[in-house]
Amino acid sequence: MRKKWPYTLILALILVLPSTSFAQRVGSKLKPFAATKTMAGKDINMQEMIGTKPIMLVFWASWCPNCLHEVPRINQLKKIYGKKGMEFIGINVGRNDSETRAALFIKKTGMTYPVVFDRDLKIIRQYMIIAVPTIIVADRKGIVVYRGHGIPEQQILDKAVK
């Protein structure tokens, strides 16, 4: 009887590894998402931003308790690092959420950064977001310097804006 587990492992790696290579990992070039409008109706052009200014992408949902606690901290970072050229973009993951609930969350928390509602889940698939909050920070050259589930340390943000 032949052992099938090596073949199963190889097949699993063939199926999984290509998808993980597209994740926005630290050291990779940030890829733009296709959305062109924020929930407030303002234009957003990731293509123009990437490689010209630092960017913080904040993936969140209105039902996420940790997201609720992070908004004031991110608003504070926006005050500090926005002056240094960093763009802040919120992305509501759209999963188990609605634009109405997202709008209420934005108002309740006093969110000061623009938000894209990922209605079709295209952005979370592109960036391989599996949990919220997830924060991705890219430096002025468009290189991802942070990806995590919490606020990045000050030294990472300082490095991103240099």
C-alpha cells in the first residue's frame, strides 16, 4: 500500500502557496484597490498615492469591539502623521455589515479619515484580510512596513513618513 500523505501535502501546498504570495506582506509593494469613491462620495485614487506618500489602511467593521476602541487612537495618529503626509483610509470589510451601520459607526466614533465600503468583498480578498481590525502601513516608496491587528508602534510610523 502506497502512502498518499506526501501527495496530499504537495497538492495542498500547490493550492495554498500561490494565494498567500498575493497577500500584502511586510516588504512587498502595496497594491492599489479599485474603489474610487469613499462613503462620503469623495474621489480616492490609490494609484496616485502609492509611492508618493505613506499610507495607512485600516480594515474594520461596525460589529468589531476592538475596532471601536482603535478609532480614537487612529484619529490621534492622523493628527500627528497626517501633518507629515500620511494618508489614512478606512475600509469597512462589508462582511455581516451594511452601509447604514457603517455610517452610524463612523458618526458615533467621530472617525476623521475617509472610508470605503467594501460591498463586494473585493478589497478584503485582494489584501487577504481574515480578521478585523487589520492595519497595513506603507512607506513613501509604497513598501509595506507593517501589517497587524493593532496600532503599529511609533518607530514604524516614523520610519514610514521619512
